[in-house]
Amino acid sequence: MKRLLGLIAVLVLTVSCGVRPSGVITGENAPSGPPNGNLGHAAMVYFVLNGNVVPVVRSGVGDVAADRVRVLEQGPDEGERAGGYTTELPPSFEPIAIGVSDAAIGVNVRELTPNAVSQIICTVLEAGGGGASGTVTLSGGGQKLQPQACGR
């Protein structure tokens, strides 16, 4: 009798759960990409700290040099500013055409400070995959500088 009551209880529980069989239900593709909505990768860009051009790791930055130079255009973020990082790029700084060995910007390159030039050169070289080695020709405002290495 106990066995029969136990079997009836199991049968009632499984039948009355309300889940009905169905076919395969398809949905959207699973999410992909980095967590927390970050797009891109961790990238090295160069800002100024205590008068020296230094590397700063930024997340969510694209792979190409132009993406990294746009980070320079935005300047240090709030946390970096709180840590003493600055930029010597002028407020009118604007990247025009950025390659792996040349960079054209929307300001007269002869009016940039040595640190501002190094910020751009080092950031562009770092994006090229060889670290901060090699040279970049910087132009803008109708002027062109000689090819330069990262002078940090």
C-alpha cells in the first residue's frame, strides 16, 4: 500500500508540473566579444607624467594606429588625470591620416612641443607591433618633420 501511494505521488508530481513537451526552440546567437561592453583590445598609448612621456595601457581600443591616436586626442581619462597624467597635445589636435610609418594631423607640427611629438610618435610605433621602435614621419599644417623614433 505504501509503495502504491508513493508511486501515485510521484506520478501526480510529474504530470502536474505544467511543462508540456515541445519541438526545438531556436533563439538568437549567443553574445560574443569582451565582457562589460568593451570593444577592442588593451593598447599602449603615451601621455606625460612628471614631464616625461610614458606608456599607459588603455582597454577597449582598436588595433590600428588611428584608433590609438584618437585616444590621445581625448586626453587622459579621469583616473589618469587623478594620477598626474597630462597631455601636451594642443586642444585643436586632430588626427587626419594615421599609418604605421607616417601620421598627418590637423595642426602645424612645428608648433608642437617635443613631448607632444613623442606622444604621437611613440603611440603610432606601438600600434605597429614592434613596440616603440622604428620611425614615423609626422606632418601637419603644411609642415613635415624628419622621420623620428620614440624619444621618451
